[in-house]
Amino acid sequence: MEGKFVDALRSVTAEITMEELHKQRGDFVQKVHTVVSEDLLKNGLELETVSLTGLDQTSRNFFNPVLRLTSIDFYRAFLRFPKL
């Protein structure tokens, strides 16, 4: 079951920036709820609620500059927060 939740989080998160996620928490939670609920219903389960309890930023040490998306995200973060 954990994989279903991780997949839902990743698929919804891939569509928005971190800033949008922070500003539009309600939309994010609703989209995750919709995606997860569809899968859970197939197994006879129902998701009652979803909540976003915190947003954390990954340390620079964990970025792999070889990966394209990571490089783009790192570059954007560097432009906004050069002293991270």
C-alpha cells in the first residue's frame, strides 16, 4: 500500500513547483486524495482524509547534478536562495 501513496505523491508533486505547492496546499491535498482514492477503491478501501503537515527542503548535499531534473531544481533553488 505504501507504494500507492508514494506514487500518488510523486505524480501530483511532479506537476507543480515547490512554491506552488506551498501556496496551493488545499489543491495539492485534493489531487493526492483523488489519485489515491481511485487505487484504494479497487482494493475495497476508502481514504477518509489527506493532510499536508510540513514541507522540507532537501540539502544541497543530496542533489546529483548529473540528473537533468535535479540540476534544474538545484539551479532554480540557487537563484532564489544562493546562500543555502
